[in-house]
Amino acid sequence: MTRFIERHPAWALIALIAVALLLWLILAVWPPGLEEAIGRKRVFLNAVLNGITLGALYFLVASGFTLIFGLMRNVNLAHGSLYLFGGYVGYAISVWTGSWILGFIIAFVAVALVGIVLQIAVFRRMEGQDLRQTMVTIGLSIVFADLMLWAFGGDFYQIQTPSWLIGPVELPLVTAVKSSGEAVYLRYPLVRLVIFVAAIVIGIVMWLALNRTRVGMMVRAGVDDRDMLAATGVPIQLVFVAVFALGAGLAGIAGVVGGTFQSISPGEDTRFLLASLVVVIVGGMGSIPGAALGAVIIGLAEQLGSVYIPTYAIVVTFLIMVLVLALRPQGLLARR
């Protein structure tokens, strides 16, 4: 990031001004003229928070993708199918048992097991063959999509939010000021805030595990020189299986999250695979902080775009990706 600022001071200044402007729009009381120009502040704040919480969902999907693709160099284009499968499993378990938390646990385990099978049966046999991995996983994603369509049908499913997470909470963000001088504060769904906090915790734990533990050191060493690491007696294939299972399991957890505050249906696998690719490209391959930053940027772009320029919302997302590829091809926070 320091190099980017040194090489592109103008763009860095523009980014700093944009962040400062966004913070002012969130925290300040809007003058009447501004509301007349761009609409009510409540709508803007809801779009921002929706973008941040959508970014948390994108991060959960993309963090698993960046582990598998960015760190292990495995091109898994069936990652979106793992997300959708996790959502279906979480829905089935929550309906069967009535437990939202158990749905997360079973979805993680089930999708992690699928990831283990993929790593052993597919990727271990095609190490370093990116084109073959791409073609095989595209084929697998089509097969998985048809199997899930056969098993669950083409309906939309939504996972029931537990009673203790239902309802809004009042946030210290002023949306308007009454004529009496009393401030009106924003109310926002509790479940989205809890999921956002959970995504932050998961991201911190993953970063610490990869950068401050022996296992993380072995993963990074195995990516750089697996033969040398294997010569030291480390069971490198077992390490890679565990990392692949973790990445797949995170996609399963993300499926339950997506099914809770959005919905799950055929086609969501393609949508979230594409979102993961964009997030990893913007943030940088193999970087957990990069995945977090990219997810928030893309989430905000989608939600603000859908509110203020709905016709061109999807264009904004890809415009961001193009700008990053032009100015910093390795991503904003890529691993050195």
C-alpha cells in the first residue's frame, strides 16, 4: 500500500478524500439542500450498512476462495456450488431441528467434507495444471447445480432467524432532527449486525492462524516450496487437505448467512462465485485483509449503486475491478 501511495499520490489523495466524505455523510447532520439533492439520509445510511453487511457475506465466501485459489494455487470454480450447498444444508437442518446455530455447524462440516473429497480426488491429481482444474471444476459446478436443483427444486428458501436476533436496534447515527431539536436515530436489523461482527472475528482468527502460528507458516512455506517442506518431514498433503476443508467450510457457513438475511435459490452459486473472483482481484490473491477490503468495497458499490444508479449498479462493480487492474494489478493488499 505504501508503494501504491508513492507511485500514485493523486489516486491515493482521491481515495482519502472519498473516505473522509463518506464518513462526513454518515456522521454529520445533513443540511436541507443535501437531502433535496440526493434524498433522505435514512435511505443513504441503510444503503451503506446494507453494503457493509453484504461485504461481510462476500468476505466469508471470498476468504475461503482466497485460501484455496490465492494461497494454494488451486483454481476451484465450483466454489459457488459449495456456498449454495451449505445454504441448502443449513436450511434443511434448521427446519428439521429448529436450531439456527446447529445449521451453521452441520453446514460447515458437510461442505468441508465435500472439499476434502475435491482436494483428494481432483486437485491432488492436477497440481499445477490450471487449465485442467478450471475445466473440471466448471463441469463439476454444472453437475452440482443440477443435483441441487433435483433435490431442492427451483424454489426460494430463507432460513428462519432465531427469535433472539429478530428486530431492529437503535444505532448512534442521526438520520434527521425534528423541529423540536430532538434527534432521530437509525434503527437497523440486529441479525445483520451480529453477522457482521462474526465475520470480523472470523477474519481476525484466520489472519492470526496464517501469520502467527506454526500451521500458517507451514501453509505459506508449502505454497512457496512444497518439495523443501516435504523434505523436512511435514505431511504437506495433510496440511493442504485441512486448508481446503477450511476454505470449503467457510463457503458453507456463508451459505447459511446468505440464506438468513437474503435467500437461497438456483443461480446463487454463479452470483457468489463471480463476487468472490471480483473481491479477490480487487483485494489481492492470498490476502485475508485484502479479501476484507475488497468485499467491503464491492458490497458498498453494489448497494449504493442499486439505490442511486440502479440501471448501472453492476457496471460500478466491474469499473472498480478494471481500475484496480489498471493501477495495481496484484490487488490493493496483495501478499508480497
